[in-house]
Amino acid sequence: MSVPPAAPYPVFSPALTGDQVLQAFRHDAPSLFLGAVIVAVGLVAAAFSVMRRRYDPVLIYLALFAGMYGLRMWVRADLLALIMHGSRFYPRFRSAIDFLIVIPAFLFFDAAGFLQRRARIAGYVLGVVLTLLAVATLVVGVRGVFYQISNGLVIVALIVLVVRSMHGDASNQDFVVARRGLLIFVAFAFWENIRSMLNIHLPDIEAIGFVALLVALGYVAARQTVQRDLQLKEIQSELEVATRIQLSILPASFPDSANFRVAARYVPMTSVAGDFYDFIVADERQAGLLIADVSGHGVPAALIASMVKLAATSQRDHAADPSSLLAGMNAALFGNTQNQFVTAAYVHLDVESRELRYSAAGHPPMLLLRNGNVQVVTENGLMLAAFDFATYSNVAHKLEQGDRLLLYTDGIIEAANREGEFFGQDALCLLLQQTAQLAPSDAADRVIASVQQWAASQDDDLTVLVCDYVGSGAGIAN
């Protein structure tokens, strides 16, 4: 990370001889070979990051740091100076890369978690200054004052970095290894910067220290990558268990009934989700269908969904009164959901009274298909778990043989295509009419498939419940 003094480049006459080329090659052979090795390490780190198909800043910045340092060794070779003799851009590029080499090193230490807030801010300031020096060099050419500024900043940064490293967490194995490599490199880099500032004509040995640093950083990067992969596997394993647990709280199917045919479809956006449905009552005489949607996604929403399950089960005595059931659920959930809310809809169908009763809490309205026409059934109160004073009311409709009910979560109607247009309730009503002759299970599949075909991506959980009232004695089907 040292910067050579102004105009350190060898000067060759236009009429180059074979001896000059051979002399330059012999002089550059060790640095060219070492530069190739360092670049290869960077390429391996970059390739490993690509193969993992995950953004890993530690590997990326290590690859960038090694690649730029190896490139810098090539660029500073006398042999390249022979080839680029007379070029005005070459000296500027050669100087600019000297300034930029520090930036990926800082980014690596930041990504590895070795920098505290103040050091991070100072590093960003240093990066901005060095970038400006590089840009100025490309624009106006090589200037000695640029090197003096850079050398001073780098020396101060190295001193601060060493001092800070001595007060780090000695129990952190990654930190200890990185500190040892850093101290070795700092010793070589510090000498090189002093040599450059005093214009002492001795061989450049900083690359030896860099190899030691690269070995240490490579160890840290590999160790952290392996640890993250192990942690990811543990998380994936836990998510698989959570998925099985969540699926276990959902009813497998509606029991065989002579009067009701019910199909449910549940497609989570992630491994676990906040959508939930349940059959509060399910027998020959009555059906109580609940659907709910927890705000947010992933594990937090799934945990709240399990609480919704318990809250709904505790209100089974109110299964015939949707408003009382929702009010009881709200009382059970309020203050226990970490500021997340729940929308829900519940419908109770009774064969003896040939009546359906419906209530909802901030949920999309239920759709009722009767004689080919779709009715939007709306009776909404406040969402669950948000307000302790929320109240709910029922709406009642007479049941007719052949009625089909559709309950769904907002992921269905809010699915957006590439133009940002929602699937919408009108399209869902039309789809309900078009699938009137299909069995509930087939109709539910068609709804999910249509939404997935419409949407550019799945940005929410998708859940639907389709219930047919076939009338007493119409046969058993599910």
C-alpha cells in the first residue's frame, strides 16, 4: 500500500537493445511471478464467491484487494515501461492505481467486522481523498504533492490501525490472525513509505509483507465463509422444522360431509408465512371456516400465526357467532403480537337454519357465487390485535343449494404484473364465475395458477378457501 515518489519510472531510449529487454525481464521476473500468484488468489476468491451464488463482501473485497495489488505489481514492472514507452496515459494510470490500492483493503476489514464506528468513518474519508487523488492524477498527470499527501495519510492510517489492533478482542481467532498478518505487512509497508519519502534507493520488498497479509486475510475469509455456510445450513434446517410445524397447525382437509365440499390452498412466499386458515367446526350440520393474514412475512409472521391458531381454538364455543369469535380472538391477541396486526374473516354455515353468518376484521370481502352471479359479502370491523376496543358484527344470508363461497388473503388480489397492475377483485370474481362447474379443489388450483401466471413475482403469501354448499343428501365429496 506504499506509494513511490514522483517520477520513479525508468527511462529508456527509443532505440531499445536486446540487452535492455533482457535486463528488464530479469529484474522484473520475481515481481511478475509474485504478481501472477497474487492475482490468481484474487481470481480464486472471486470464483468461489460466484459459485456460492450469494453476495459475500469478505470474499469480494479480498478478491478486489489481491487483484489490484497483483495488477499494480505488473504495472510497475520495467518491462511494461519498455512496451509503453512514450505513452502519456501509462504514467498516470500507474500512479492512480497506487492511490486506489488502499480502498479494497479498508472495505475488507470493514466487511470482516474489524472496524468500529470511528475507524469506519475515518476509512471512508481516507477512501474519498485517495479516490480524488487518483482522479486528479488521471486528469492533470503525475504530481509529487499527490504522493506526499498519500504517503502521509497512509502512514498515519497504518499507525492508527496498528494501535487499534493492539486493543482488539484477543479471544477472536479471526482478529488475532488478521492482526498478525497486518503487523507483518505494516512493517514492510511502513518501511516502503519511509523509503519513498526519503528517496532511498533500495529494493522494494513490500510484496513480501503483502503475501503474509494475504495468507492471513485468506484464512479469515475462508473461516468466515465456512462459518456462515454452517450457520446458513442450521438456519435452513430450523426453517424446515418450522415449515413442518406450521403445516401441522393447518387442517389437512375438511372431513367428508354430505352437505359441504371444502378445498384449501396455501402457497407461502417464503419457507414459513403469516397466512392461516382453520375449520373451527366441521361436521354434517355445520361448517365454520376461518382465514387470517398476519402482517409481515417470514418467521415473525409465522409465530403470530401460531398464536392465531390458539386464539381461534379458544373461541370454539362461539363458532356459531362470527362476531363473538373475532372479538374473543382480538382480546386474546391484543398486546401479545409485538405491534403486528392480523386481518381475518370467518363464516359459519348451518344446515338446519339454511343460513350463513359472516364477519371480518380488516380482511378482503368474501365472494358468494349463486346462480352464476357473484355477490361481494362485506362486514368488516377493525383488524385483530391492534385495538382493544374493536367490535364486530355479523351479516346473514340464506343458504341455497349450489352456493359457492370464496375466502382469500390479500396476496391474491394484490399480486402485481410487470406493469404494476394488481390482479384485482374484478378478475377474481370473473375467475370464480368461469370455474363454477369445477370441483372446489380444481377451482382453488385454478385461482392460484391464474394469480401466479399474472404476477411478475410472488411478493406475498397466497391462500384461498373454496366452499360449496351442496345441500342435505347430495352426496359426500371433498
